[in-house]
Amino acid sequence: MAPIYLAAASRTTDAERNCISNIRPDGIGYDDAAFKIAHLLTAMRTRRISGVQLKDDSDRALSGRPSKAAPGQRVTLSLDRQRIDR
């Protein structure tokens, strides 16, 4: 899968973007990548910053949760009023 770039505003430089790469079963994994994306998007919306100003500390939050959903289990991420189901 191609890297995913996130930015708090349009027309940004590389320094103003956050990148999540190595998203694949033998890399980060799809569930953990989805968690990182939701975590970063929430932080970007709350703090209105991105890129080098925004440290990705989602690994701390990931360490306290199971890394993968059980087979057939639905994973739901909530971003304020937005809901993402997988």
C-alpha cells in the first residue's frame, strides 16, 4: 500500500505533513495504521498543527490495546461526529 500523507491544511510542504508508511500485514498492519490515522487526525483538528510540529505519539496509545481485531470482529474508529467502520 502507498504511504498515507496527512496535513492540517491544503498546499503544504513536506515538513507540514505527517506520513504513515509500511502499511501492510508484515509492517504496521491495517488496524494499527487506522488507529494512527485516527489519532493524528484528532490531534490535527484539536491543535490545528501537523508535520514536524505534531509528534506522532500514537505508539504509546497502541501499546495499551490489542494489535489486531479477532477474525470477524468489526473495528470502529470515531472522530468526533464522524464514524469509520471496517
